[in-house]
Amino acid sequence: MSGLFCHLLGGIYPNSLLSVVCGPHFISLWAGNIGSDLLSHLTILYASLGHSNFQRDPEVCAERERVPIEELLEPFLVSEGFLADAVAAAKRQPLHLATTVVAVHTADRPAQQALHPFGCGLRFIGTFPD
């Protein structure tokens, strides 16, 4: 995993303290082949979800080159079955290789209209219990 970039976007969302008190309930994942314009895609995605719905700061894992989706999902491992379920869901997209995975932690499942925001190159993989 050379060149792997995993980043917690800390300090951006005031609701991140909620994760200490309540704990997040769901983790929703998006992935894609995003280049240098990652920030614009994240801005579109986060706006469609509504920042106030975040239980803690979103997480991003990115590589410079396309890698197997499993490599990008590993940092978000929350349970034994999670990785297998997330990989299977990504492959149904079909997303076998990607450069970027984004994880968003929310108390509720994201609204259907927020899953595929217009102008965002990230594809929805799925929502899983966190």
C-alpha cells in the first residue's frame, strides 16, 4: 500500500463530539477514481448529506493509483463481517479498483436522494451498522 493516504478530516464538523457521547450508528461508504480534484467531490458529497447529520468527522482513504477496493476499505474495519460485506457491495457497483473511499458516520441511514449527488464522481457502495 505504498502512497496510501488516510485522513480524518478533523475539526470541521461540530457534531463530532456526538460520537463520544452517543457513538455513531451507521457507516456509509462511497468510492471512485478521483484525481487531484478530490476536494470538490467531497464538498458535493458532504453538502448532499447535510453536515449536521454527521456523528463524527468523515474519513477518506486515497491512493495515487487504482488499487483493489479491499485495500482502501481496510482502514474502516468496524467488525469482522464488515470488510467482506463492503467489498461485496463495492463489486456489485462494479468497483473492483479505485483510488478513493470515503466513510461517513451518521445516526440514521442517508436519504435516498443524497446517495448519488449530481456532479460527484464518488459512487455509493452501501450503508452498514457501525
